[in-house]
Amino acid sequence: MDLLAKTTKKNNEAILNGTVLSVSTENHIVADNDIPFLIRVSQAVNANSLESKKAKASNINSPTTHRDPFDPPDPALLVGQLPDHMILLNKFQVARNHLLIVTSVFQEQSSDLTLSDITACHDCLAEMPGIVFFNCGPNSGCSQRHKHMQLLPMDAPLDAVITQTVHLPSLSCGEEATHPCQLLAFRSFVHFFWPFEEGFPSSQVLYGRYVAMLECARRWASAHLPESSAPISYNFLLTPKWMLLVPRRLDRYEPEAPEAYPIGLNSLGYSGHIYVKGEETFRQLCRMTPVGLLRYVAYEV
């Protein structure tokens, strides 16, 4: 399967027939902690229209009215099939060739990734390098209940600092090199990072490291959030160069300026890509800084 060629062909067809809905953005590079964040700013009216369509399609917060957009999948969006997953175009695109890797049988988005999920992500990344991300739990920025991972065939601004790491035993569950480490750029909030120093690992190795990161995150939560009985929400990102897991406290930031829009943040924000609605919201983001936003919705150290 030539995934990139199939995706590009299908995406072009979907744009022409109106199946895919996209929003134009003005892009800005904002450097913070040595990371060249790519901030995509949409016109507020267009963004609101897109958000309204997304809300109608998902109804994630209303179980009684929930409609699964992946059952059955729209044939115009279906790119391919894997043993346990469907590969679909994202109907709501800010970037071209945005894919969804969706479980063929319904599973809740709040459930952890399985070896099969990681294998599907690994195989797609091997054919179409980019960023895979997974939003798990109500505070993660997820918008659908049906479990799905997402793939964007683009570089991550975070690549600029992936060698700037440090081992922090209090967060990473031990001093051994086999444990995840911390990014210096993200040292102000809880996260677990694992660079791949010897190339892209196998799916079995990736899954083992993902499970280890989850265990570290849950041990941290057990020690620091003892009054909370709910499972932690988290963002998970995977590229051919590294993997990252960030426990989430909130799903969005509510700006102080009355004319600014809330900044919803999913996993992609932690790769260095942030999407905001309107110029005033962009100015608010610049005042608090991109890393300040990431810290605000995560757990501060």
C-alpha cells in the first residue's frame, strides 16, 4: 500500500466533491523555549462555522444523542483497511492529507491504546512519515467517542529540541536509561518523553515503551492527585524520532479578553502546532506564550 499516494489522490477527490471541509489559516512562527511553534490562525467566522459542523457531527458530550460518524464509514473518506482498523480522511481539515486511524469495531476514546493500535500507527508512519497523535479522556481535546488516532504527514517543530533532555527520577519512575526522560523545553509541566536514538523501533518495542510511560504517569497521578478517582486524561504523540505522553488537567484555556475565543488544545499542540480562532486570540496566546498555554492545561511541576 502506497499510503501517501492513495491519501493524496483520495484527498484531492474529496476536496473537489465537497466531502472534506477545510478552513484557511494565516500561519505564524512564534519561537518559545527554542521551539519554533507554528500557530495557525483562522478567521473567527469561518472557524465558528467549522466548529459548529464538528459539534453536530460528534455530540461527544451527549451520550443520548451520540452518532458514530465512523459506523458506517463514508466511502468517500475511506483510504484503506488494516486488520483491525480503517484509514479515513479527516472530514474537518486544517492541513491536507490529515488521516484518522479508526478501530473497525467501536471502542471508547477513553480506553488506552492496544498493541494492535500501536501496530497500525507504526505501519502507517512507516509509509507516510509525520506525527501520529491520540487524545485520551475528557480533558485531552478529543471530539469523538469512537477510538481513533490521527496522522498528519508533516514535521514537528518539537524536533528542534528533542536532543535537549534530562532524566528526572521524581517524574520518570527511576534513574535507569530505560525509563522515559524529560524535555528541558517542557520542564515546567509533567510529561514523559522518549527519543529514539537507534531508529524507529518495532511496534512491539513501541507498545512496551507506551505502557511504561502510562505506568509512570499513573504513578505520578497516584502520588500527587490522591483525591482523584477518575482516570487521567492524556495526550500521546508518536513520530519516527520520538514519543511523548502528557497528562492533561484541562481541555482548553479560557482567555481573559472578552473578544478572544477559547483555545482548545489537543495532542498536536505538544508537537509545536497550535490552532486558534481570530487575531485577538492569537495576541492572547502570544502574551501567555505557547509553552505557557501547554503548561496551563497540563499539570505544573
